Amino acid sequence: MAVDYDTLSKTILALTEGEDDIVALMATVVCELHHSDARFDWTGFYRVVGPELLKIGPYQGGHGCLKIPFSRGVCGAAARTGQAQLVADVEAFPDHIACASSTRSELVLPVWGPADQLIAVLDIDSDQPDAFTPEDQHQLTAILHQVFGG
């Protein structure tokens, strides 16, 4: 069953309206996303905490990597380039970091703050190969923009 992005977007907007605490926003978004689709096996944010460094933020699913440099993996590539990473087969991605051995495909989106600065990446892993579509990328990017303003 595909995500009903219209309903999901409205629900997230209603839950986050008026909130400005970044961790509260991330936690709420992750919870709603994670439970919206069975393809989403691990859903979480990696926050920009220093030069070229991501650190795990709110997430749902099994344990994630604690730190990821911009130079490594799918999350690092999204942070380094500022571009979404839609990966059908993580085994084929150069320098993929296997935080969970069950991950088969991944969608990572940059998260921009109100001043157009990179504040995090949203990482969604699936235990299904080729689980994500350009439509997922488009809809989730719109939700991130709605919540974080970037």
C-alpha cells in the first residue's frame, strides 16, 4: 500500500504547527513517516553537528550509526552534495555504510533550515530492494520544506 501523502502532509502540518524546537519537529516527523508505510524499515534524521559531520537524531527502527562523516555513505553523499540520494540497491552504492545488515534500498534527503543552511538529512531505509520512487522523493521533500522551511 502506497503512502497517502496528502493525508500524511496534513497530519504532520497539524502536529507541528507553531512548534519551533528542531528536535521536537524531527521526532514528530519521523514518527509519522515511519508508521505511514511498511516499506519504511528505519526512518531517522542525522543532524549536522560540526564541519563535515552528521550525528544521529530522532529515529524509529533499530539502532543507527552514531556519527557519519560527509565523506562516507549515502547520508554523507546527501549532506556533501545537498542532493537527494535515491538508492535502489545499497550494495551497489560505493562506500555504503551498513548500519543495519537488513537494508536493501535507501532514500536520503537533505533538510534545509529557514536560512537555506543544511541542518540535517532524512534517512529512510527499506529491507526491500528498489523500494523508493521519485514520487516518494518529491513528496517527502515537500513535507520537509513545509516543516523546516528550507
